[in-house]
Amino acid sequence: MAGKRPARRRSRVVNTGSYTEVTRHIFNPAVNAAWKKGLELDGMPYTEWSYEEKNALDNSCMDTAAKVVNDAMMKTLGYDGMSFDQREAAIREKYADKNTTLDFLNLQSELSMSGVLNRKMGADRAGTYLAMMRDRFETAFNPNCIMTVGHEKASFMTADQWHRVAYQPFDTAQFAASMKENLHQVSGHNGWTEDYVKMMEGLFDHFVTGAIDDSLDQLLGETKQ
């Protein structure tokens, strides 16, 4: 249909719009409130502050505003007041009987937005996990991906291509196997140790297929930097 915007691009526009609204109506007011409070508590004219003091206030305001945004997001998602373990359990329960591609992506999105992935893996490993997931998803489902058609012809999935896979059953075991295969292919290039690869495989099993492995927590503890 003429004028139909590719699904991924449309999603990016929506996400950008949401980010703008959150910044304007939640983050910026929280920064301003924290700034005003910091000035009032100190009592000294801002012009007399040292560079270090100004920088410390800036960082404190940003941290405070980030917490306000996170708290608002947790309320929206329904995970307010929960520990990270409770959030993960609630998310797993929410998607327990859902098995489409869209359900899987929503599950991963909530695990990320709720802070569960960062808490469980650490920010660096969570970033690697999400990057590898995006790569495998693109390769598996986008016929126009760069690995298939090359740089010159690569493009986003169209809305029709997305709808053909969005509501189909999603094979988590096959997807995890694909991520593991890619993990071994790139591990040498990235200089990842055998322990790191084993740990990432455990994370794939835990967060992609939903497998529960008691040894994963121990391995994460042993390899945490």
C-alpha cells in the first residue's frame, strides 16, 4: 500500500516521540527541581561555587532525574516496589503462555527496561547480549538485512514482512542455538575467554529459553569484574 512506512522505522519514530515526551515532562522538570533544591540547601551564591562543586551538582541532578524517570516507568509497567528478582518473576509470569515473535520481543524489552538484564548481567554483558540478539533477529527475519543482500541493498523490514513473522510462534530454543553459534564465531575476534563464553551461553538459556540454571548465579559471581 502506498505510503506505508516500514515497521521498524515507524517503531523508531514512536520510540523517539516517547523519549521526547518523557524528557520534556518528567526528566527536565526533575532536573530543575533537584537543581533548585541543591542551590537552596547550600545557600551560597552559585557564582561563588567552584568548578568541582558545580559539576557535582550537575551529576547529582542527573542521577536524581534518572531515578524519577525509572520510578515512573516501573509504575507504568506495574513493577513499582518490586525487587529485581520479583520483577523478573512477574515478567516471566506475564509472558508464560505467550509464544509469538512479538511476545518474545516484548518480553526482552521489559527485561531490559525494568533493569533486570543490567542487574543480572552487568551493563557491559547486557549490552553484548542485546546487541547479539538484535543481530540474530535481523539475520533470521529480515530478508533485506545486510548479511543477506549486502550493504548497498540492505533496508529495514517492511510492515508486511514484519506482520508475517510478528504473530507466528517463536522458537526460543532455535534462536538461542543461533545466538550460541554466533557467540563462538565472534569470541576469538573479541578475545573472550572460555569462562566468558560459557557464562554468556548460560545467560542465553536463562533469558531466551527461560531455563533455570542454579549454577549461573555462581558463575556470574565468579566472573563479575
